[in-house]
Amino acid sequence: MVDEYTRHLERNKEVKGKGLSQFRMKVLADVLLFFSPFSVAVLPHIVGTPSRENMFALSVCVIGEAISWASIPIFAWLLYQGFEWTGNAWLYGLRLLVLALVCEVPYDYVMFGSAFDMRSQNPVFGLVVALIVLGILDLMYAWRTSVLKVVLSAGVIIIGLLWDFMLSVGQTQRLMNVGIVTLGMCVTYYYLHSRENTMVFTAAIFGAACVLTPGLGAVALHYRNDKLGYTHRWTRWAFYPVYPIMLVLCAAIGMAN
């Protein structure tokens, strides 16, 4: 069964001009994301162990991790669009939760070299938290504007941020909590999606305040188009296993050396 978002994109295939289709955005986001496990599990075997005694290795690994953060605004946008157009938000959330659980063990191997470590949870959990927050905000959207609505909406967002903080979602290099930035981007898209320039500008400023590179990822949204970008319906499902596969590969390489 084709979901509403796919039908929407197919209706807009006639949009002309260059730009980032949904397919290209997903590919770009995955390429950027790859730098995270690669810089943690593989690069140290190439440039040496990051430390104060080896500042070159430390700099290279931190830069690699920072490059991956540019993917956050793109994944947040894809999540927001999926939420807006999915025919079943519960099923969408369940898929993301299953993906997050599947990714957790290889993520822990990449980050900490063990199968279970609570110091940080993989960034897919950040998407799950953001989706839950968007769902609750959407339930309150029909309410008449009131102080209570504003207060409750702010409370929901704060609770989501606290969950990301307590779970240390995507917490790496002690510089970035990926979950918090993801939620911030999703909330920005949710409230400003009808004002394109304001939305992109706000997301870029917010991202730039979070160690710069997420701001660059937000700018990429300005060059998107409404084309689907792929002809086979199954292609969109093929992106789900990409992240766990890259985690497994990087973990295997890291443990083999």
C-alpha cells in the first residue's frame, strides 16, 4: 500500500529544476552519518589513538565526527516529512523503535567496544523521541490558542529534551547530544514549515550554535525539491538497514585490529 507521502511526491514529479530529491537527501545524510562510526572505530587504527599526546589523531577523529553532525538536520527533516505524510504514525514509530533496538548493540561495540553500555544510546532513539513529541504536539494543535496550550506544548518539548539528555542519545566527543539537536530541528520544522526561508534560517542558526556543522546541513534543505527521486517503491525500505550495516562493518573492522 502506498502511503500519503509517496502519493504526494508522485503528484509533484512534474516539478522542474535541479535540487535534492528525497532519494538524494537520504543518500547524502547516510554518507555524512558514516563519518561517525568510521571516525570512532576505524580512523584510530589509521592515524593513531586520539589523546593529548597525539593531537593529530584527536583532531582528525573529532573532525570526522563533526562532519557526521551535518546529517542531523536532514534526518530530522525526513522524520518530520514522514510524520506529516504517513498514514499510520504508530506503525512508523514502531519501525523506528525496532531499528533503534537493532542498532544498539553494534553502536555500543563501535563506541565502547562492548555489547552493552549505557553511557550513550544510538541516535535513532533521538528520532523516536522526536516522533513522540511531534505526535503529542499535533494532538494539541487543534486546541484554540491559549496560555494552557503554550505551556503544555513547552512542557512536552522540555520533557523530550530531558529524555534525550538522560539517555545521552548520540552523545559523542562530549560536545554534542544528537538527540537534543534532532528534536530541536524537528520542532523548528513543525512550527515554521509554512515559512520556508524563516524555517531554514532558524534551523541553520540553531545548527550553527551546535558546533557549526549541523547549520551547514540545515542549509542543504533549501536546495531540496519535491521529487521522489527513485522509481521503485521498495527503494525507500532499503534505507532502513543502511545504518545498522555501517555500524556492524565499522565495529568488525575496529575489533579486528
